[in-house]
Amino acid sequence: MSPAVVDWYRENRRDLPWRREGFTAWGTLVSEFMLQQTPVARVVPRLAEWLERWPTPHDLAVVPASEAVRAWDRLGYPRRALNLHACAVAITERNGGVVPSDVDELLALPGVGDYTARAVAAFAYGKRVPVVDTNVRRVLARAVEGLAEPWSPSAKRDLPAMERLLPEGLAEAHDFNAGMMELGALVCVARSPRCSECPLRDSCAWLLAGSPAHEGPKARTQKKYEGSDRQVRGVLLAELRAVDVPLTAVEIDGLWPEPVQRARALAGLQRDGLVVGDATEGYRLPD
């Protein structure tokens, strides 16, 4: 299936910043952090702002972590901003300011897991390593296993499954990794896949089996944002990003009317390292 995916990708790939000639390994790492659970359309403009402000790991490492949290703004899951700042510090201190190319060295960085490490090695450095995200897992499940939905993430299963399909040539391996991700994002989507447009339609195990329905447990749907603890966390962080002085306990109390939920959200932000301080000294973003 790799030649079909590679050919399709080379004809249909989107023009994204991290795919352009000369895009740095640091830029690739930043983009991968931002793309975790955030749509491409929201990431592209914010990525450009970040790389203009902090074009190297050292540039980010020398500013307080609070600046990373402020700049993250509304990308969501702001813990990623702290991890990215810690990552920049580690790269500056351990690797001379150069993003490592080795998967194990990348895995040793804060906030870098199996997917991100391999994505940087493959896409920034051209290494022949399998890269598996949710989109790739869905294509593998349907095209190879004949399943309507992918299995739960498992590096022990996912990586060997992708490795078996990976072309030997470096350029082909790169484009196959990227092509599987692109195919899952644009064609082999979770709902209403566009099978007639798929380069694997003649060999897809799921399609050949008659597109059987998913028989396993249903995927959990995310709870409604309105009124959720996530919304409260967002409200508190937005106010903290907007000021340069600590917020008093009284000011925090005025940001959300329900005291138990407000306290729970604040405690969660503190556990995540996104907020420091207490009722006596006030609350602020981390240094």
C-alpha cells in the first residue's frame, strides 16, 4: 500500500509551514506540541507568532515560563506551554541549543512522547522511523485490519504495524508517514469517510468486507465545555494572563460564581504548575 499512499500524498498534500523547505527542527517540535488536540487551522497563525518571537530553543528558555503560558493564549490544554518551555530549557542546557535527532534523546525531553519524538526524527531529520497518530491508527485499522474504528493507542502494537509498511527509501518513508497522516485527516476521517477518493479503495480490508459497523465500545465523547471545569480553568487563566501582578483571593472569587467548582479548577491549575501562590500572597503565572 505504500506506493499508492506516497503517490497520493505527493499530489494532494496541503501546503503547511512545517512541510516547507528550510523549516527548522525547533519549528517542527513546536508545531507538534501545538498540534496535540488542536486543529491545524488554529495552530498555523500561532506557530508563526511563536517562531517569530522565539526562533530557537534558547530564545524561549531565557524567558520566564509565564511568557510561554501567556503566548499560548487560547490554544487549549495550556500545560503544553509549560512542557514546551521546559523542553526549550533542556535542549539549551543538555544539547547545546540544538534539537536532537535521536528518538531516545527526544524521548528524554520534557513532554515528549512516542509520537512527538518520532515525528521530529522523521519530519525534521528524515529518519526512517514509524510515526503513528490517531489518523494513522484509523487508516491502519480500516485498510489493514478491516475494522471500522481504531484500537486504543498502544506503542507495542502501533509502531510495529507501521514499521512493516514503511518503505526502505528515506524520501519514500518520510512521505509515507506524512501521507498516512494526511489520508486519515482528509479522506479516511472518523465520520463519513470519503472512500471513493481514497487511493487504497481497491485494497482496503474494511471496504472489501462491506464496511462493517464498529462492534466494540463506543469512544467517549468530550463533555460539554459550557459550565465545565475546563471553562472555569480557562476563565482563571485568561485573567492571569491579562495582568502583570498577582490576583488577590477576592479577585479570583469574582471570576466564577460557584465556589466549589472555582476552588477545584484553581487547585487543578496549581497541580499542573500553571498557577502559583496562595490566598495570602495572591495568585500568578509561574516564573
